[in-house]
Amino acid sequence: MNTSPLYALSPLDGRYQQKVAGLRFYFSEYGLIRYRVRIEIEWFKALGHSILLKEAGFSVESLLELDRLLENFSLDDAQAVKAIEAQTNHDVKAVEYWLKQQFTSQPGLVAFSEYIHFACTSEDINNLCHGLMLVDSRDEVMLPALDRIIDQLAVLAREFADTPMLARTHGQPATPTTMGKEIANFVHRLRQGRERLGKVALSGKINGAVGNYNAHMTTCPDVDWESFARNFVEGLGLDFNPYTTQIEPHDSLAELFDAYARINTILLGLNRDIWGYISLGYFRQKTRAGEVGSSTMPHKVNPIDFENAEGNIGIANALLHHLAEKLPVSRWQRDLTDSTVLRNMGVALGHTLLAYDSCLKGLGKLEINPTRLSADLQDAWEVLAEPIQSMMRRYGIANPYEQLKDLTRGKTEINQETLQNFIRQLDIPQAEKDRLLRLSPQTYIGLAAQLAKRI
């Protein structure tokens, strides 16, 4: 079989493989096997320190060989595990058998090989692997990628803080803002989402076939197994869940996937807004020599990065929502519907990471077009109806809103002269009248610039 990326069924392993390479260590088949080896070794070590030391012939020094085994775990080792799985038709049992093979060359360990996977069900291993895979990938890959977007947006927010822009509510001209302030809104939302994502604590369990320590208590009744399990799970950096069936119920995984999806939804709004601003001419995009925008229209510079980000967010969120809705539901003490679904965690995060990459690339191409922004503002003097009627309210003039509505609503010839003639006839203090006369759509931006600079 040709292994060229051109033959890849998934674009994550083909066209986009380099862009999502950072997730392979965590969510590839190799990564999953390595995490399983890690949990089996750590469980054996925990048993060794607390229980097996009472057995003759066992030494702490023997455990150092296990650390080296994990440290040197290679692709060849993973392939050896897969070869065993081809016989057992059970992926976790294959890891156990592979470890037992490694013990045969360690005199200090071979006599204790049956303590590998002691009192464990497969889900004792798998749930801890999945928790660590998600924690490690979040901290090492996903959050740094998200931080790069947030940092770039904060730079743009400050850079364009003083650039006035016609706002649009319902797609219609509305009270002016600045480009920097509109970007700052997304910075704030993404920072909140990032904080929520970073705080999600993943849960784990290692309590046997249906969560009651049945085999543990039968074989070693003098051990405080619940405390032992708690210390083990928390020692891995996960929260301990004391109440489970055969599986950890995945509620914390659902919370994590929901947090990712919420951030993606914020980014979806950002990408669509930037796409719109490019369409309006508020932004130009930097071009690259040799690059083609259209196969037939030479002039085009398409906003493809923001479109790619939007498309990948759609795929990612479809998977993330399914993961969050499906995983916490299991029939009685266990069914297998979560197993194949969990193998797609990396796919969901892969498309999320692609969206991050495309968005960041697009942000790096943006150049502001102040001429176009100014032209739209100059054609929208009607937006000053708001401050005029507000001033009229302050000084008790009757029906201010209705007067400005009659003057401006649905009219096509509202300009500076029309509004200033209306202001001159108002019965308000001359200083306030002069202040209104000095207003323009370009200067009627409130605290937008200050808010943007403060981000």
C-alpha cells in the first residue's frame, strides 16, 4: 500500500499533515499505545512501592528499568504491541502481554509480571490515558496556538484603536465605532474562553470492573484501596472520581469539548466579521509573489484563510458537540459505543487546530484601508441623529426621538448641512449647540479608542 500523503483518506493525514503534526504525539495510535504503557507502568510502580516491597526478591531499583522502558518507547515497540493485538483482538490486553515480554529480561521484575494490570479493567487504563492525552495536548499545543491568535488580535486592536468605522446593526448604518474596538471585543471574549478551557479539570478512576474495588478487596483486603486509587489518579494530575461504573462517565471530557466548541464559535464570528470587512474594502490583504486568487479573474485576492478557518470550525464543532453529547451516556455499567467515538478526539482537535492556523495566517495579511472607512462614514451623517435627540432629551425638548425620526428615517439625502441646519434651530445652550455642530461621523466614537487601547 502506498503510504504517500496523497493517498491519505483524511486531509488531516494528507494535505494538512504538517499543520496538525503537533497533535500526533498525543492522539495517534502510537500516542495512545504509549500512554497505555505509561499508565500500566505507573500502576505497577505504585503497587510496587506499597504492596510488592513486602514480597521477597522485589527491589525499588527494579522499577528504574520500567522508567527507561517508557522513556525509550519507540515506533517499533508500538508495532510489536499491534502485532500482539492482531492475535488477542484486544488493544489493552496487547499492552499487558507486551510488558510481560519485557519483564522476562529483567530478573528483578519477572517474578512479579502478573501484577501488571492487577485488578484493572481496560477502562481503568483507557480513561486515564484519555484524560492525560487531552490535558497534555491542551497545555502543550492547543492553548499556545490559541494564545498566538489572541496576542495578534490584541496587537491589531491597539493598532487600529483610533481608526473610526461605521458600525452596522442589522446590516444598516449605525453609531460609529473604531476597528480596534471591534477587534478588542473578540480579544476579551477569547480570553474568557481560554480561561474556562484552561480550568477544566479532567477526571479519572482506577476502581475495577464496575467501580467497586471488588477484585482489590478480595485479594488484598487490608489495603485502603479508595485512598490508594485517589493518590494514584491525583498523582497523574487528574481529578479523582470516586463514583463510577466500569467507565469514568466522561462528564469532564464533555465539559472540555464544550469549552473548545465555545471558543470555536467565538472564532467563527471573528472570521465572518473579518471576511465582511474585507468585502467592504475596510481591509486589504497582503499579496505574495506567484500566488493566484482566482483561476479566471486575475485581480482577485480572496479571503481564503478566514474561509478555511470557518469551514474547519464547522467540522470541529460537529465532532466536539457529538463527543460532548454522546460520551456521558452509557447503557447500564458499560457499553462500547464510546470506544470508537473517543478515537476521534484528535480529529476534532485537529480541525480546531487547522482553524487556529488559518485564522492566524489571515490576520497576518491584513492591511487597514482608512480611505474606504472614511468614505463610508462621510456618507452616513444620519448616524448623528442619536446624539442630537439625546441632547434634546437632556434639555427637555418635546418629542426629540420623533423629530429626528421624521428628519432621517428612510431618507436618502441626509448630509452634514441637513443636520446642522436642524441643530441651529434647537432651543439649547449655545455651548451645547456648538458641540453638536463640531460632531462628525468620524469623531462620534465615544470611548471606543480608549477601550481598544486598554485591551
